[in-house]
Amino acid sequence: MVRAVSLIAFAGVSMTSAMDRFRENYERGTPTSGHYYSYYSSLGSDKYERHLAELATRGYVDDLAEDIRKAMTRNVNQWPADFGEPDGTGGNYGPQFVRLAWHCSGTYRQTDGKGGCGGGRQRFEPERSWDDNTNLDKTRALLAPIKKRWGDYVSWGDLINFAATTAMRDMGAPLTKFCFGRIDDPDGTNSDVLLENGAPCNSFQGDCQEPFGTGTTGLIYVNPEGPVLEAGGEPVTDPALSAADIRDVFGRMGDTDRDTVALIGGGHAFGKCHGACTDGPGLRPSEAFAQNEDFAWQGTCGDGSLKGVGPNTVTSGFEGPWTHTPTQWGNGFFKGLIGYEWEKHIGPGGHYQWRVVNGTGDTAGLMRLTSDLALIHDPEYLKLVKEFAYDQGALDQAFDEAWFKLTHRGARWATNKFCDLGEPPHWLSEQNNKFMLDSDAISV
């Protein structure tokens, strides 16, 4: 029975044992073999659908959510949580869970319905080696003990998205509905098409056109430092130009302006950027595993037990939190965006980012990306920024609706899918008929 297996806890075990277990969990979330870790993946079999029915009828969803809440604060020495103590203890993994689901789901493109987190393909090539997915191998490892415990009761696609939804609910976001039933893929084949099977961008990097879902392959959304306007060029840190880039890329996912502003500002209510130094994050999985390394993205910043991790993590290359309360839901992102004056500077990671003019104390540590400032350099976006800054309820509703669409698009669904509130919307089933992936005949 699924409840008989307990989650792996790291406190009180030797470092060798903890590292061995972390490596085991890492392998489940990022298989070096390049295909599914057989015992812990759900592939749409009769067994999966039977267990999915039990998840719905036996009230296990609350138990699964509780496991996720416990994992949010169960510190793993090999990957210390953000917002903890200087020695790496304490902290909260909730914002990491949010980023994991956001980047897994954000591959969806409306042109042909491909991409999205259904299939859980972020575990495999090519997605796991994309620049925007740097260090998400560690976040999947944090969820792996839960996947081990629940086995075929929950797919990776469900777990990644439910972990983020549960984390945000725990941090105060009023997310009303989540649906289960995403069927996992055995490998990353169905993501190859997102890079047009490895073919180069149909324009130039930074200006990829449809059917590509974003202007730069390897990025989930826009270039946060600003758009690239010429082949081989550097990002142009002009917020107004970034606004046009945002509308284009989010529109390719089927998002309205309201969806877009709610997702950017609501998502950035949580967490921080990681760019503590200019050394970079280390080798991506495709490179690290080719060299027989145990882990990818092994940073070199800092010293001792926190070398390359905790406050020395390099992920995006930008550094700092967006709000004063990065583990609490609210509209602080929007209030800060219009309440402070922002100036451009080069952060510790060597990239242009924005800080509060004459900021002091905690305010001096706040940051914005060029793609954040874009929201007040576009008249339609600015209207929405002001609405959400002055009306928390409006943000609550807009983010709830936009997050549901983001995390439920682009999946192959089990026939007995269900939601924790109400019935699944009809468009979930329609995806199975309209947007079958090219290799489904092989993976079903």
C-alpha cells in the first residue's frame, strides 16, 4: 500500500548516507540513462488509471499535499533552501517548486498545442539541459522521495504542478482548483519538436518566429535582460522593447494581457533570482553526464559546505528577491514596481538588472529584471499593474485563472482524470483529440 513507505528524511544521518540518498533521488528526477526510471514513472497503463481512481476516491489528495508541505521545509544539506540561516539550515523550498512547474508548463505553444508539463519531459533531454532549467534537477530531486512513496498514484507531470500549487496555497495564494491525470512520457522525444528536432532557429536566437514558442530556444519565456535585436547581438536593456517581446511570446502560449501581467507579477511574489557570482552554474546535464559526472550544474562559487549552493547558487545569473516577503502571497511586486524609482546596474552575476534608487536596508536588496520593468513601459500593461497594486482581490482572481490555464495546457490526460474541486473543464479532454504529439503512437 502506498502509505506504507515513508519519505526520506535527511536529518540525523551521516553525510555519506545523505549524499547517497540524494544521488538516488537525483537519478529519479533526472535519469542519466535518458529514459524513465522504470519503477517510479506513470505511463498511462491500466495500473496508473486504477491508482488514479483510488487517489480520487480514498481521500489521498490531502495526504499528498501534506507530504509536499513537509518537503517544503525539510532541509537537504546537499541543496540548502532559500531564505534560511547563514549556515544553510532552515528556509523554504516552496518558491523552487513554483519555478519548477512554471518552467515545465511554460513550454506550451498555441500554434500546434505542443509542449507543456504533461509527460513530465523536463526530466529528460532536451528540456533538462535548457538554460532556463538550470538547477531544476535539484528541485526534482527534492520531490523524488514523494514520487517514490506514491509510485503510480501520481505522475511526474501531476506531482510537479501539484507541488507548486500546494506550495503557493501554503504561502497564501488563493488557488481554487487543480486537476490530476497527466500521463507521463518514457523519455524526452515529444520535446524534440520544441527545438524543431535540433534545427537552428528560423530567424536568429532572440528572434525565433512561430512555431517556436519563444524567441530564444532554451528559454521558457523572454530574455529577462531585454530582447536581442540582431544576430549575435547582446540583449538590449530597454523595458519598452521588452514589453513587445513579452506580448509576442506570452501570446504564443495563448495568454491575454491580463493573464500575462498576473503570471509575471504573481509568480514573482515568490522566491528570488540566483546569480551570486560570474563563474556560472557549471555543466548542463548533457555535458556533465557525458563526462560521467554524478550531478549537473555544479557551481564553484563560495567555499566549504556551501560551495555552489545556498547563497552561492548561480542559476539565472541575476541576484535578489522581488519583494520583502518572498514566501508569502501578495501584490508587493506590483506595489514596488510603481512605488519605487528603479535604476539599471550590473549585478554580481555580471548582468544588467534594476535596483531601487537610493534604496536602504532590505529595500536596497530588492531587484527587478528588464522584463519586469517592461510592465510599466506599456500602456495596457501599466493599467493592469495599477489595478493589481491597488486591488488584491483582482490579482487573486486573475492569477488563479491564469495559473490554472498555464499548468493544465499541453497534456495527454487519463480517461478518469479528476479535480480537487468540481469537474475537469472540457478543454482538457479536447487536448487529447486535437493536439496529439507526433510520437504518441510510440509512447502510448
